[in-house]
Amino acid sequence: MGLIGLAEKAGKTASGDFSVEQVLKARKAKLVILAQDASENTKHKFTERGEAAGCPVICLGNKEGLGKAIGKAKRACVAILDEGLAKAIRQSAERLNAVQGE
């Protein structure tokens, strides 16, 4: 979550359904993060749109945690617009999943 906050401070995020849709359409998103407690409809919609835009989509944390990470209210989705930060967040999420899976 710290890396997501860093991306927000750098101005490299978009959050909320409408904003994330816009950056996906413009192919500016490098990673979409969905809250694990987002609705199935939201998860399905952004997974499909991410695939269509060639953008990876991961589930991480919950709505409250995502919102807190970017200093805003609850968020179901956040897009990362910087390739380096997106890569670092994906690697961190993979490590976290590996530890939780043990």
C-alpha cells in the first residue's frame, strides 16, 4: 500500500470507476488494482477492460485500504500510470501472495 501512496503523491494514479475507465481507454494505465471486496460486476468489468487495453489487473487489499493508501475515501479500483511503480507494486503483491499461500 505504501507504493500506491507513493504513486499518488507523484501524480501517477487514477481512482474511481470513471477515471480508471478513461485511462484504460487512453491506454495510459500500466496496472489496475481492484479491491478484493469490490463487487463481482466491478471485478469482471475492469478485468475485461484491462485485458482489452493490454493492462494487467490485480486484486489487492480492500476498498478502505486502497482509499487510505491514496488519501481518499473508499475506492474499488485504482490505476497506476507509471511503468516502474506498476512493476514494483506487482512484484510486492506477488511476494505477499506467496507468503500468504504458505
